[in-house]
Amino acid sequence: MVVESLKDQGVEVVFGYPGGAVLPIYDEIFQQNNIRHVLVRHEQGAVHAAEGYARSTGKPGVCLVTSGPGATNAVTGLTDALMDSIPIVVLTGQVPTFMIGNDAFQEADTVGITRPCTKHNWLVKETDKLADTIHQAFHVATNGRPGPVLIDIPKDVQFANGTYISPKAASTKHYQPKVKGDIETITALVDAMETASRPIFYTGGGVINSGAAGSQLLREIVDATGFPITSTLMGLGAYPANGKNWLGMLGMHGLYEANLAMHGCDLMINIGARFDDRITGRVQDFSPNSLKAHVDIDPSSINKVIHVDLPIVGDVAHVLEDVLRIWKSRGRKTDTAALKEWWAQIEDWRSVDCLKFTQKGKTIKPQHALARLESLTKDHPDRYICTEVGQHQMWAAQYMGFNEPNRWMTSGGLGTMGYGFPASVGVQMAHPDALVINVAGEASWLMNMQEMGTAVQYRLPVKQFILNNERLGMVRQWQELLHGERYSHSWSEALPDFVKLAEAFGAKGIMVSDPADLDDAIMEMINHEGPVIFDCLVEKHENCFPMIPSGEPHNKMLLGEDADTGSAIKEGGAVLV
Amino acid sequence: MSALKIKKGTSRHSAYDLRDPHAEPIESHTLAVVVDNEAGVLARVIGLFSGRGYNIESLTVAEIDHLGHRSRITVVTTGTPSVIEQIKAQLGRIVPVHEVHDLTVEGPSVERELALFKVAGSGDKRVEALRLADIFRANVVDSTLESFVFEVTGTPEKIDAFADLMRPLGLSEVARTGVAALSRGESVES
């Protein structure tokens, strides 16, 4: 019944790990060929792999894990998916219904534990309700603001026979979130767009979750209006990085021009982003002089952090379609003279060249490693980038460009170290011929390194691009800047030899430390047909700039020593800040 | 070189902005939440309040439509206007929640609570307790020679007032149901 339901939902791959309480389902899996099962090495890996699968395909990812420890190990992944609005369906085994509450072997209150970290969850106590619940779960995971759902299935329910119903017959009616935005507010937004002199689009993961139409319409509206656009970490790729209106990422480690444009704009159009604290900085000083519009499918995102003037509850694609239609029908008006001036101002900020760095000496700068990786892979026809969490993640967001949605998999909201490697496994399962690279730090990577076994077993040629500074780089950076250079427990003295580690798993390892060897080593990694651990020894004390310290507004950024701060801060910055 | 001149080593900046942005007044609102009567639904609602740091002043829940499997949760909560808005939006996105009504802002409403008071005593105090109970239209639902159990219905303020009066007269135990509320007039919320 479970496998039948999954098949009817179009599921092709399940990431899982067997155990006593899910054996009946594993028995069903054994006796069919429609659904492939990927045996991960840890349940957290299964959930992150399903997330990678979901983010790179737009389809829900599916996991199957056992009761007790299987379910509790999945909790981090569930929370990660909840924070980043990723549709995944997790099936957990449970002890038989008559043993629930008895502290049975491998029993945990799974629906209780996962209630706050799922969009919704179910404990199915009757086999007749199993198919209906599974179909409902897919409906809830993928409709409205996407998110993780969990279905807890006791073992006796798995064994029993029940009536099957198809997805069409399932009771999904009562969960139907609103997708069309309010036309009056949309018209007010068009009014504002026609007269704005310093407008900006601020977009987020909601655009990508809205599907291909969301990104397509965003590109159309940005190019037609000529407004500048910046994006959160989660929204990278919705508007192409090589597009002419692109300012780069905003936020704590965002680009100088993007953050100052946010601070100085007079019309902010937030599409599918949620005013996260890594974006806003100090909320009282957040973009003080702008009219703010916010398009979000989740009503609870609106006015949660920042009060907005034009709240529009709806799906990005539906709303953008209406905005475009109304704006076009009214003659495609913008204040072109003011826009020209606004762009001149932005170009002035851009001249600071906030990402500038100088590669010199015999040590590889992490920025240089990523700039070279970008340069050598950006023309690859099918490239996907995952990351772990930390400095390398921010550098990857800064130095790599994404021209299509669903090509960038990173843990944004929860900031889960150990996310990237299993996510890359999930991405590669969905796209077997693609170039899938996980940009990692050595500390994050070690958190889920057991998934090397999965990569090797399923011949997944994932490339683990590790920027190895033998430090918890982001922690070290905060300690340097804000905690008196007291580097409390932010380095590792017992790192493995990554080349030998790769070989121990039956994969290829490459180590590089000399900038002169970097390009050849990267090419060797790309051209190798199997999984690779790429150990790139980088400058140990490099800091990630630009940086807005928490509790400060956008116009108070710290810049790297190479950035050309001369003119812009005095003139441009001071004008609007 | 940096736009922000922070001294190395200062710990004024944490990873989060620690200043409280909410300097707005605190309000009390009565919310009516209609939910599917399914396992765990109350835990979802309460978990939302505890997990996000909202207040519950009073909470009442019971099934109101057996055939439709609907329950009604009446919750009295306090917070700044923006927090109250956020509570309503967060409640609204719980999957088995059908409707959220803010009775405090959606027009006039009636609120009632039922309470039982055990008052032990003898002599003048006992007579006085009975006299005050009469003024409050409280019913005597249990009586011994040394005690009464009063049943009082009314607004929470009336029940508070009755409790204040009973305290010096030998009030020994209180049970309150929490607030149940409905909008006035013929219009139907759900």
C-alpha cells in the first residue's frame, strides 16, 4: 500500500535506512522495480539528500526511516526543510499500535517530537486511512508554502490489509491556500512602480518555489522595467547572475551595492523573501525611506519582522502575472530619468568592488579557489552547486554565478553544517549526468562524511570541493572581530588525510596547496568519472567580507582591505545613509 | 578602511540583535479558533504559543460539532498589536485549523466563564458568604454544615471579584473553566 501510494504520486527515488519498524515496507520495496531506493549511511543524510533532490527538481523528496533513533536522526533535516520551505515527505516506522506508550524497543513519540519541525504530521492508526493520508501528505508538502511533512506508520498498520484509494480520491480539499493576490493592492504596487525613482526588487526562495513560471515572470518584469534586483541566499538563480540588472546577493555578507541600494531605495518590492535577520540587520534602521511591498504565499511572513505598506498574499507566479498584465496595459510606464540617476548611484557603489581580493604568495586564498572553480565550471551545460555552512558558503554565494533556478542548494534558514554532502548525493540521483559540486569547509564536511559510502555504492560522481583552513572559519572570524581574538575551540588538530580517506572509501582524493597547481587540479576533479574529495588547503585566517555585524543597519558594512572604499563611502554612501 | 569603526574585541555585537524592538502597548485579545477534532490538534496550538513565546491567559476547548469533527478553541492572549497579528497568522497556517476569529476586534462579543468555589466556614462568615453569593447570582451546588460549593457564571472580571470577596470568608479551592466567547448579533462566524 505504501509503495503503491508513492508510485501513484510519481515518486522515483526514496532515500532511506531500514530498521525493525519499517521492514514490511522494505519488503514491498524489494518486490518491485518502480521506485529506486538509495541506502544512506545516516538518517540525517537521507533527509538532506531528499532536500537536495527536491531543490534541484522542484518535486517533493521522499525518505523512509525506522522508528525511534531513525526518526530522531531525521529531526535536523526536517527542521532544515521547514526553515527553507522545501517539500519533503518522510515516512517513519513506529512500534505496533498496541505497544505505543509502553516504552517499547525503538519507540519514540515521533509525531510529538516532529510536530514543531514539520508543516504537518500524521500518526496513521488504521490501514484504511493509510493511502488517503499519504496522498494528503504530498498535497500539503507541495501546496501553499512548501515544507516537510511526516507520516508515522505503526508496524501492525503496515502488515494489515486495507482499502487503497488513488490520489484523486484523497481528501485534500480543505487545505487550499490562496494563490491569487488581491488585485487592488497589486494595482497600488503598479502605481508605485510607475512613479518610483529608486526602486529595487528584493527576491527570495519563494520565486524558486513558485516553479519555472515564477523565475520566468520575474526575469520578464525586471528586464521590462529596468529596475535593479538583488536576492537572498535562497533566491540565487531566479534572476540570472549574468543579467544586466543583477546587483548580487544582499544581507550580512551581501554585496556593498546591493545593501546600499536596499538602504537607499524609495520602493522595495519583496518577492518571496521573508525579511530574515541576516538580511535586515537592525530592523529599526532597515531601509528607512522606502515604500515596501511584500509578495508571499504565507500570510504569517507578512508584517512579521518589517511592517510593509503593500502586503500581497499569493503565489509569486500568479501575482507577478497580474502585476505585469496591469503594468503593461497601463502603458509600461516608469520614471526613466530618475532610474538613470539611480543606476548611476548604484554604479558608483559598485565601483567599490567589494569582492576584490589579491591572490599572492604560495598560499591559496579561498576566494581565489572559488573564483577559479567558477571560471572553470560556469560554462558546463549542467552544473549544480551545493554548500555546507560557513565562510565557504558565503564565498560561494559571492564568487559563483547562477543563471538558472534550482542550481544552488544551500542551508539558509537553519544553517545546518553537514547539509551539503548528502544534498549533493540527492542532486546527483536526480541528475545522473550533471556536474554536481559540493563546496565545503572541512569541518562541515566531516559532520556527514559517512555518506561517502552512499556516493561510492551508487556510483554518484559528486565532487567534494573542500576549502580546508583547519578552522571553523566563521566562528573564528567572529571570535577575531568580536571576542578579543580568543579562539575558543574553533580549530581542529586531528583532521584526516582527505586523500587517504577518499581512497579508503574507494574514491579519488586530490590535494592541492600551491596556487599554481589549482587549475589543473580542478580540471582533474571535473574530468574524473567517480566521486572525488578535493582537499584545497587555503589561507587559514581569511575573513569573509563584506560583513554587516548583527544589530547594525545596511549602511554600516565592514569591507575587506582590498576594496576601493575611497570615493563611494564619502559621496554615494553618505548621500542616502 | 571599514565603514563601521568597531574595536576589535568588543562584544557589544552578538550574533543576534539583542535589543527589544517592541515598545508597543500590550493588548488582550480573545481568539476563537475552529479546528478539526483530530489527535494532537490541541498540542499543535499550544506548541505554537510556547514555541514562539506567546502568552496564554485562558484556554477553553471542546468539540462543538460531532458529525463534522470540529472543535472550538477559545484562547485569551496578550501581546503587542503586531504580535497579536502574528499569532493569528501563525494559527491560520496550522493545517487542521479552519478559521481564526479575533472577537476583540471583529465587533461586539459576549464572554463567559464558569467557576466553582469551595468556601469553608461557620457562623457569620458562612451567612455572609451565602448573602454575597446571592448578590452574584451564584448557585449553591454542594453544601455541608461547614462548607459551600458555589457555581458562578459571568465575565472573568465578575469571577475575579467574587473570588476577592470570598477569600476572607474561607475560600479554600477554585476551579475555573476559562473563557468561552461568541460574537453578538445574528451573524455566524463559522
